[in-house]
Amino acid sequence: MLGCSVSRPQTNVPSPGKRNLLADPGYSETKSAQKSSVWSPPRVDQETIQVTDGVVCPVRQVLDGVMHRVNELAANMNRFAATEHVLHQDLNSSGRVVSVQTRKFDYVVSITPSSSGSFAIDEFRDGTNSNDDFLKGISTTGVFSLAFIFSERERLAYDFKCEGLGEWEGGRAWIVYFRQRTNYESRTLRYVVAGNVYMVGLKGRAWIAADSLQIQHLEADLVDAVPKIGLREQHEILEYKPIFFTKRYVEMWLPARADLYIDLRNHKFHRIHNFDSYLLFSVVTSQKISIPKELTERPKQH
């Protein structure tokens, strides 16, 4: 048991809730995952990206637009529940999968904005935010909050570079590179090991829809390894998708999938968080929420 937790706190706010997971041996991604022999995708500084020649990126307009979309994302995440599937793969030194475990549970998140522009995040799984039963003694919480680096307060801690106009899933997308500033303490990623807290800087890249300025895809790596806790690498890939609820005729951008590739204390693992069966409900944003008694609507399934 490695006995650590990985989470994304915000400055001067509570850290995200912890997980209480339930077994789901029938999770559909298990069989395909066991065939994988790849340790992890290329790091963001190793990727070759393609952009359209001669197109100038309006970087200030893009960043300001994304900031507003992040506020919408926070509001949308306060209005949904979903089924979350977690797939954990232990990997050997060459990156081959040696064991697989899965969990499934009901998920609700509460996000409360502060006057400073940051967000307090609480996650509830099966009605609790306890951390008593987590895979391999490693908890991963708040994984989808990486998008909040584009919020008014958090973006002060990062340098951003718009690399140009590229493509994501057949549509045009601005590609924005980000990196933690050296003169700011990291506030985005935290490792807690044996009661000690280690703040970790990140660098990464975002694909942002050119027409709507919605964040579609994020990738991030560590700025530096953390030898004190044996953290050599972390690569994460996050996806956000539009979910359409037919009865209310509303489309909401919500978290869809997160992949984490971590090398910690000579132990490699790959963990996937995947959402489906979304439910839409109303909530008073000034109140903290837990699992609602009545969830009013599921989105149309395609």
C-alpha cells in the first residue's frame, strides 16, 4: 500500500472530497485495458502538434473567453449527478498491465465559488466523501478541476502561450500551452503522503473549441519530479463533453473521462475515471449538496 492521496485544492479553500468506491467486476473497459503494453502517451513537451499556417491567435480574447466558460463549467457541475467508473491498472517496469481492478459508484460534486475567484470543491460518492476504501491505498480526487487553472485567480500562477489554430475531433481548436510560474507556489496539484503535503507544479496543453471557447481536451505533466516522495512522473489526459438533456432542452459541458499515468515509488499505474448515465437536477448554489433524494432527468442516449 502506497498510502497517499492525490488531489487538487484551491488556495484557502477545503480540499476535494475523498472516494468510497464499490466493486464493479463487469466494467466494460477491463478486457481491452489488459491488452495494453504502453506505459503512457508522449509528454506534452514531446508532442508534435499541427497548426494552421498564417493564423494569428487572439490569446487575450481566448483566455478571457475560457475564463467565462470555466465559470459555466463550475455551475453546470453543480447541477448533475452521474455513474462514475474507475479502472485501476498496475503496471510492471516495462509498462505492461499486471493486474486490473474496477469500481462503480454514484457521483455528485459541489463547487462553491469564492469572492477571490477560486473554487471550493467537494466530491460525494455513494453519499459520502470519506476516504476509507480506496484502490491500492491511493486516492485521486478533484481530477477534473484542472480546467480551473483558467479561472480569474488561478491563471495568475501560470504562463500561457497560444500555439495556434489546430484541430480536435474534426473541429477547429485553439491550442494553448501552460506552465506553472516559478515565482508562484503551486496551488493546482497536491500529494499527501504520511500526513505531509507536497505541492506540485504542472505544465500542459489545452485544446479549446475555436467557435465556443469550450475546453475540450487537457493534457498535463509535472514541471519537476518530487524525489522526497518518489514521484517520478505524472501524465494526465482530461476530456470534457457536451451532454444534451432533452426534456429541458439544455446542453451542458461536463467532465467525461480522466486518464492518470503515475510513477510513484517505483510503482507505475494507470487509472481511468469515466462518467456516464448523467442526471440533471436543480440546486441552490449557495448551499452545499450531497446525493439528492430525487434526480429529475437523464440525458438522451445516442
